[in-house]
Amino acid sequence: MPGTYRVLTTPAFEREFRKLVRKNPEIKNYLEQTVEIIETDPQNVTRSHDIKQLKDVKPGDGQFRLRKGDWRFRYDVSGRDVVLHSFRHRREAYR
């Protein structure tokens, strides 16, 4: 699927991100790298990223998971839009 997707965020994602950046400023780099990946290949068609479609997850709850180091991003893909839902450390992401 060539082309670029538009990356959007939810208010919950914005809150989580602001809180995490205060504690750990280098997290901005993870977000920048992640946005670059999901703008071009959010469904991991190229199989070159650690992206997984989660089973038994409803649309709107973050159907895809991207793993970047110890951090987990959950997002949905709707048409040409990607909506980021959460950004958590791995020890908290699956609770």
C-alpha cells in the first residue's frame, strides 16, 4: 500500500504522552520514530516492523500494537487515518 497515512491521537494518548515526557524526555524520539513507521506501513504489509494485529480487540480500542524497545503503542487504522490510543511501558501495557 503506497502512500502516507494521517496520524491522529486521542485525548487519552495526549495525557499519557505528556506525563511520560515529563519523567523521561527521550520518549519524544520513540514517538517520532513510531510516527514515521505508521505513516507509511501501519498494517506491517512489508513485515519489517514489530507490529501485530491484536485478536479479540474491538475497533476503537487499539487493534494494532507496535513494539519499540520497552514501549508499546496501540492504534487503530481506519481508511487512511491511524489513531494512536495508548503509549505505555511494556510492564503496564498488558494490564
